[in-house]
Amino acid sequence: MDSPISITVNGEPRVLDAPLALSEFLTSAGLDLRKVAVERNEEIVPRSAYGTTVLGPGDQIEVVHFIGGG
């Protein structure tokens, strides 16, 4: 059984029930995977790796939303 892990998202502490794929985390947060960019521990995560990147204890995540306009 997995135990809870602590991560930081955009400077805010968060607790996850267990390690989670980045894509699952973003989807559960209601984010459109096509409209965000993510940095994990100061490294950009390619969108193609969202499903295979597993969030772990102490990870620092920064999520940037793209906003359209004109």
C-alpha cells in the first residue's frame, strides 16, 4: 500500500494519497493538458512525458496556463 506524499505546486504544499502520474494529477485538478506547461524540480517536462512522469515525495511542480487572446 502506498503512503501519502508531500509535493509543492506553484509554491503551495499539497499532499497526494500516493505517487501519481503527472497527467493524472493535472486531469484531477481540472486542467487541460494541451493548455499547460509543467516544470518539475526546475526542469521542463515534455508534454509527451506527462503520462510516464510520476510525482514523488518532495517534488517541486510549477504549472503555467496558456491563455489565448488577441
